[in-house]
Amino acid sequence: MTEQANFEGQQVVVTGLGTVSPLGNDVGTTWQGLITGRSGVRPITSFDTNGFSARIAATVKGFDPTEAIDAKEARRLSPFIQYGIVAAVQSVVQAGIDFASEDPTRCGVEIGSSLGGAGIIEEQRLVLEARGPRMINPTLIPAIIINSAACAVALRYGLHGPVNAPVGACATGVIALGEAYRRIRSGDADVMIAGGTDSVMTPLAVAAFGRLGALSSKNDTPERACAPFSGDRDGTVVGEGAAVLVLESLEHARARGATILAEIAGYGQTSDAYHLVAPEPEGIHAAAAMRAALHPKGGPANTPNWICAHGTGTPLNDLAETKAIKKALGETAYRVPVSSLKGGLGHMLGASGAVSVVAAVRAIQAGTIPPTINYTSADPECDLDYVPNAARNAGVSCVLVNAFGFGGQNACLVVRRWG
């Protein structure tokens, strides 16, 4: 049965945004990079890539965790936790919420990750082999477990409501936001800090993704390597970063006089149950997740005028997503712009869906649709309007955000203009 959020209950609104990405370490810089078609993909310089099939990645640059985290504490935290905290702080600052004045049992966190502290595991395994068990970092376990980012944010603000860290591979960020939306709608929380964070810029992770055949081999032209929906696409590019939003019930946001940025208006989740890596090729269950988000139970249908696609740049994923969009929207699919952010951001894994939701909010505010960059040739089977290479000025009032992950995880969220 398709997981579908029930419309009955509290309306859920967005009041804060935060982002750490390969295009910039805040929402404004990231958004500017997206709409100007900039790419954050560069050659990997943090380790020797000799012999690797992919020698490029979309890394976070110039990041200073001490802007939001005490320097001593930051040294104990792996990058995915640092990114998650910094993005959360940005979102809370924008939301203007003072948790000291809130009921902490009514405020929670839902921040997930696909691989958590994978890089620290790799590093400390080498320490174990070279120097023995007594030299292992004593804070290794909290530095690697996936719930550490969510718990660190809850600890920072003293929140005693529901705290969770969903894991849904590359659908994680949308699942986190969707589950936060459910908690508020059902009355289990008034405020949720929600999103996704990941950092796997390590030799083993990059080599492993390469062995799966998922990565682009365009190492000589890194900024043009990830080409979603283009006829010459040959794979994605590993990325990293975080995106975190503050969600509130409408009643709570109004009571404290918050500025409402957008509304979350639908959520759907399904499973392909087809393959641990490849998507179901006809997009049947991905389409079901889209329909569930667009047609919430008991509520009005959502009509999207932009689809922020998962769009990884892999031949199988982009084709399956195109088929799914057609199944979900019918002939309307040919009239709705579809674009992917991954040409510029790379694939931020568990953060990718959450950064798409941030972009959806900004597109509604700005009336601008970010482009699918690196689109050079048409694929006859991918025949929708992919907003190639240049941003488009357009009235955006409703956005469907797609996120799909290994194992057949499909999650879709609808973001709608408020007011």
C-alpha cells in the first residue's frame, strides 16, 4: 500500500531554511549558484585518485564549523554532523524561533543521513591497523552513528519532543521532511527541525560508488560531468552537504508572528521492491509516490508548475523518472517544467532531497526555475521540458520534489505558495 499523508489535521508551513552545499555554505549563495548554472564539481584533491574510475566530486568548500560550533566540540564531530548542525542553526535563525520560550516537549528533530560517519570509520580502521586499539578515537561511536546529527541539534536547543534519523539512501532528506510533516499534522509536535546531511568524500566510498558503475567518467571536464536527462549522460557525481528546514504548524507559526515562507502540502512514499541498486524501469511505484503527494487523502489536489527532479544523470534513473512523471501526470507532464539540481550540486546523497525542498521554497519566492545544466543533446526517451542550461522566469506556486534511493526508496513532497 502506498504511504500517503492524511490531509486532516494541522497545516504545516516552512519558516526557516539552512544549507551547506558544494555551491556555498548558506542558502543565498547556493541558490545564486543554482540559478546562474554554476557547478561545484571539481577534481578530488584530498586523496590520491590514481586508478579510480571517477576522480571528481562536488565537495563543500571553505566551510568553517566554528561559525556555529565551539572549536573543541567541532573536533569531536565528523563532517556530516557539522554540516547538519550548521544548516540547522541557519534555519532556526531565519525562523526567528526562541526555543527557550517554547514547550521543549512539543519541538523535535528529524535529520537523516545515508551513510553517517563513513569517512571516520575508514580513517580509524587505518589507525587500528597501524597503531593498535588504544589509539582509536574515544568519541568514534558518536561520531559515526547516523542519529548523531539529529541528537546534536536536539541537544543544542534542549528539545525533548520526537527526535529521529531516517535512513532511506538518497531519498533520506525528503523522508525526513515528510515524516516531520506527518508529526506536525497528527499533533505530535508543533515545531520540527528537519532535513538531511551527508559527507562521504573518502577513498573507499568514491571507489565503491565507482565500482557500482554509478559515477560519471568525464574526469577531464568535471564541471560538465553530471548531465541529467541529456542524451550523453553517463553517471552522477558524488556530492556532500546538508539542508535543514524549520517546519511548524500553521497555528503555532501564526501565534508567534513568524514569517511563513511556504506550505508543505503533500507527501508520498513507496517502495519499488525491485532491485537493491537499479530503479524499477517503468517508474510504476515512483509514480505512485508522486500521486500520493499530489493527491493527499481528504484534501484538494496539488497541481505542480515545476518538478524538482531526482535526476541523477545516470541512464537508468533519468529514464525511469521520466516514465514515472508521465504516469503520474498524464499528458500534463509535457507542460510542466522539470529540472535537476545535480549538475551543479552533484549528488548530495541523503541531503539531496532536502536541498531540493529548499530550492523549491526559493523558486516560489523568486519566481525563477533553476536550470538543468550540462544538457547538450536530447534523449528521445527523455522527452519532457527539462529547462536546459538557463534559469527560467515563471510563476511558481506549487512544486513537486522527487527523491529516489537505492533499494527502491521513493519519496515525494509537495511545496506550495503560502497565501
